[in-house]
Amino acid sequence: MQYAQEIWAKTLEIMERELGMSRTCIDTWFVDIKALSFSDNCLTLLIKNDFMRGYVESQYSKWITDALRLLFSMEIRLRVVDKEEEVQEVSKRQFDEEYSFERFVVGNSNTFAHAAAKAVAQAPATSYNPLLIYGGSGLGKTHLLNAIAGTIEKNNPSAKIIYVKGDDFTNEFIESIQARTADEFRNKYRAADLLLVDDIQFIAGRERTQEEFFHTFNALYEAKKQIVLTSDRLPKEMVNLEERLRTRFEWGLMVDIQPPDYETRMAIINLKCKRLGLELSTKQKETIANNVTSNVRQIEGTIKKIYAYSELLQTDTTQDIVERAIKDMFQEHPGLNPTPEIIIKEVAKYYQIEETVLIGKNQSKGTVLPRQVAMYLIREIIHSSYPDIGKMFSGRDHTTVIHADNKIKEMIKTNHEFKNEIKDIRNNILES
């Protein structure tokens, strides 16, 4: 579902930027549409309102398919469903072959996670239950979830497989309470043979959702049904996660995925180019591997952009096109090449203070710690010198920056909640 939602977001961007659809039109007709799946060159959209569904199908289907054609350089089918079909789509969906084990590039950063996922797929609920895969955004966690589901679905077509994101589980639970259909909600999830929850960390701090998931987890575990979770961090680092859930998440096997090393990035580039029929020189591949280093999703996005440029411009893939695609990726995700300004902006936003206050001379209680965090992150991410960092903050002395750097490092070691704050800010920077 996550991949489908990314495609839908890109489609809306193209409809506005390339096809000239007004922002007002998009906000009026498309803001409540949800992408359910992308499989067999077909994008499935959910539109709950009957009137809106009919109007979008009659007036805007061509806009959508034209945008999809620009995005993929090929014909993509469009399917629109209503709420009644949504349950069927989630619980009995055909998992996209795009995310199979065969198409997962294995390297030093993900070998253990890949092996564990394959073991679960071949023998569910026998050894590793639950399986928890943790790591940053765009590193392949969702790919492995889909690969597990696709393998189990192939081996046992009658298996009831449910995939859900952590925040969607919460929203669906709230809706079931409001609609007085809580029993149906419970029956749906507790009847699963395989439950896959992406970004489970989002249920932390939500008391009733955690209560519901606790009982769902117990019911499935006791029935010897497989549970697979993904998260951006270890359970012990999830702030406001109930201890009883933390304990259960740690019952099985926890494996991490790290950012891909150079060799893995090159392997990903080679595989993606081969599948698209895109010919790149060794120099062009090295340019991508040396510049787009944060995660797999951004590498794949860069390759697709290069392919789109070549197709649209009807020209050979030049070094200029490769560098333009990389530049566009940096513009879309400035956190890939963070600057002090981006770090200061994200720290200020996180702590809800003005950037001018953060870098200024104000010494109030609410500004000192955020300022020290900003200094630490600039040093940690960009490796700027202490004197240079001091100049960014109203000409402070380098000893002030050293003190800030040491203080934040010590707080990270001794305070789990604060460590997660820093992790969240870093993620915001890299995804900005």
C-alpha cells in the first residue's frame, strides 16, 4: 500500500505540474482519495463517496491515466473501488511481484534481515514469531513484508493475509468504535493467518489502540499465526510503548537493516537498469552510487527519473541527464545533502521556536537545549568545525559548541527518550 500511495502522490504532482490541473481542483476532488495497491500495471484507488467516485471516473480518469503514462512511460490501468471492496483488497490482495525476494538486492547491510524474512516465509509461525525488522525509511522493510506475504500466498493461496500500517490500524480501530463495529474489526484481525504491520511505532502512546493490539497479538500468537512487524527503531527505544507490548515484540527475532554500502548501491543500480532496459555507463552508475547514498527508495527514484528523461526527450542517456536527475532528487529531498540551514530549520520546527531565536543570543530555558541540539547535529551530520558552527549561532565561541556537542552526546547515552528525539529530528532532516 505504501508503494501505491507514493505513486498516487507523484501522479497528483504530475497532474498539477505537467498537465496544468489547478491546485483548487486537486484539493476539491482528490484530497480524500486513497491509493490501495499497484499491481499488474494497475493502480487501484479507493473513493468512498458515490457521487465523487462517479464524477472522478467520468471527468478525470484520462487526466490520471495520462499522468501515470508520463510517470512510467507506459500504459497503466486505473481501477476505482468503494469502501465495501477495501476490506477485500487489504485482506486478500495480490502482492506486487515488484517486491519479491528475487528482486531484493542482498548486501552487508541487510543479509540477516533478508535471511530471517525468507525463513518466516517458508515456515510461518515455527521459529521467529514475531519477526520485527527495524531500520530507517526507504531501506527495504516494506519490500521484505511484501516478499513474505507473496511467498506465503503462493504456497498457501487460501491463507488470510492482512497488511496494515500502524497509523491505519489506529484509524480503522477508531472508525470501528464510532460506527459500533468493533466486533467486526476484532474478528477481521484475529482471524488472520499472517498479520503484517508496517511502522508499528505509530501505535505507541495511543492507549486504546495499544490495548486492542495487545489482545490481537495474543490471540494470533496463541493460535500459532505468524506476526511480522516493521519499525524505525527497537522496541526499547519506542517512547510511550506499553511494557507488555514491548516485551511481546521482543519475544521473537529482531533484525535491523542499515543504509546500503557502495557495493550494494551499485548492485541495486545494475538490477534496476536491467529491469527498465536502461543502459548506463560505468561512470554514470558510479555517479549515482556516490551521490545518492541514504536509502534504496531514493536510488530507485533517481533511476526512474533518468529513464523518464530519456524517454520523454527521445535521446540517449547522457552524463548531463544523470546529473540533472540527481540534482532533482536533491531538490525534492534536500535532506539527502543537508546544509546547516536545513538542520536549523528542522530543529526549530521540531521544538516549535523561530529560527532567528534558535541562532540568536536568547538564553531562555526553552532555547538553550534546541540550540545545543542544532550545534550537535551540524557537527555530527556535516562535520563542520567547532569555530565555523559557532559563527552560525551569532558568533559564539568554539568552546560553547564543544560544550553543546559533549552535553548532547552524554544525554543520548543516558536518556532513551531524548535519544529518540534526536533520531526523529535526523529522520526529518533526511526526509525533508
